[in-house]
Amino acid sequence: MHSFPEPALALVEQMTRAAAADPARAVAFQGAPGCNGHRAALEYDPGCLPLPCFSFEDALDAVKDGKAARALIPIENSQHGRVADIHFLLPESGLSIVGEYFLPISYAVMGLPGARAFAAAYSHPQALGQTRRYLRARGIVPMAYADTAGAAAFVKEQGDPEACAIAPRIAAELYGLEIVDENVEDSQDNTTRFVMLAKDALDAAALAGRPAMTTFVFEVKNVPAALYKALGGFATNGVNMTKLESYQKGASFAATTFYADIEGAPGDPAIDRAIEELKFHCKYVRMLGSYPLARPRG
């Protein structure tokens, strides 16, 4: 909590106390009050108690330590791709994905009252990437910060009239900044996908008859055509794979780990057959969770 800028600390302490009194309702998120994670938590579950955490690891640890029942974590953005480190953190957390939420993203430029000419803009790297054209056209230097709303609190704390923050407009209200420009994202359909995490996976029976998604990671055997063979079961069983990403784990560069989303959930015979074939061609398959489909793909 000491890592947040001073203007955010009082809010963080207040929200932390509320979550500690009723952890079953608490939803941990990364960032200072007013960030997109805060917005997403309240929109996903208006009756929750949002718990701000400085890092993604802190948010995941809050669930593992019983400080919050769930954590809402951004996993990918429609304009800027996957959120850094999430593909590593999710499998290592031991938590299960129990839901997803798509948050339309809109950013505002905010600074000290009366300030208009800015030399630097502070925000999360994802937000800076999503407003790249706006900043470049105005010659404003992007400066990475841990989160969007934290950047707003930082600008308030520093008191530099040439510094601004790129953050949701609610952050200006919380930290006494003035909005200079709105809707500065480079694309008007900018959307971030969040996943909800909990200690216990959803019971497959709870998803029966409902549109669902399943997320998992896997590493194929180091033999020719292993990936082709591993994925063949999804094609032959008519299972739609909506996402497949590769990333390196470790320094050997000898094996690649894959992250995948598919439509459906275990218990469906087609899904079960496809997963069984996948496992035959892999060193390991780790299921990250099955959960209700929040928005149709395609």
C-alpha cells in the first residue's frame, strides 16, 4: 500500500478496511482507485467491495491469502494485445478463471488545474500504447507508470504543470485534476478483456447447457509436427479455438508454451475427446478454468 502515490493512499486504506471486514465480497484489482480495473470490478459486480492492489501479483496473492474472494485481471486489449506477464502469472497463481468481462475503454488527458501545455504523459504502458497517435501528434513524451489512476495520483503529488496523466475520467474527480481532453484513445472500439479468478474452479455442472469458454496452457512434445497433431483433435471434433498464443518460458528457447481459449467446457463429449488427444501429444496441459461466455466470438 505504501507504493501508491500519497493522494491515493487515503482511498486505498478506506477500501482495504472495507474489504477486510467482508472478504467474501472483495474483488482485488491491480491499480489505484479510479483505474479501469476498479471500473470493471464495479460493472461486473455492483455489490462487490473493490480492493486496490499495487501489482498483479499482489491482486492474485490477495485471493490466495483470503483477503479477497476474487481478483479481476486484464488479460488482453483489442488494440494493444495481451497484457504483459499475465500468461506467466495465471498458471503460476494456482487460481481458476471463473468469469470474463469486456470493458469498453475511454481515456482522458488530465493535469493540474489550469495546465494546458504538457511535455510528458504518465500512464500504464497499455494505455500509452492505446493513445500512441494522440501523444505523438502533440509531441508529448509517454512515461510508463504502474497503472492509469496511479499515474493521475502521481501527477497530483508531483505538482508539475507540464505533466499530465492518461486515465479514466473518474480519476480526475478522485484526485482533483482537470480534464483537458477526452476520448483520446486511437480507436473508438477499444476494449479490454478481463478475467475473474478464484481459488475454486466452477463446477462443470453449473455450465451445462450454457455457452462457455475454457482456457488452458500446454507444451507440446519436442518432435516434428507436434503442434499440428495436438490441435488436430479440435478440428476433427468441431471445437472452435478462439485464441492461440505462444510464449517462451525459461532461457533454453527449446520449448514453447501455448495459451489457448476454446468455446465449450469439459463434460461435452467433443471437448473431452479434443482435450484427451491434446494431452497425448503434450508434455503437459494445465487447465486454467471453464466459465460462462460473456460475449459471442466471431
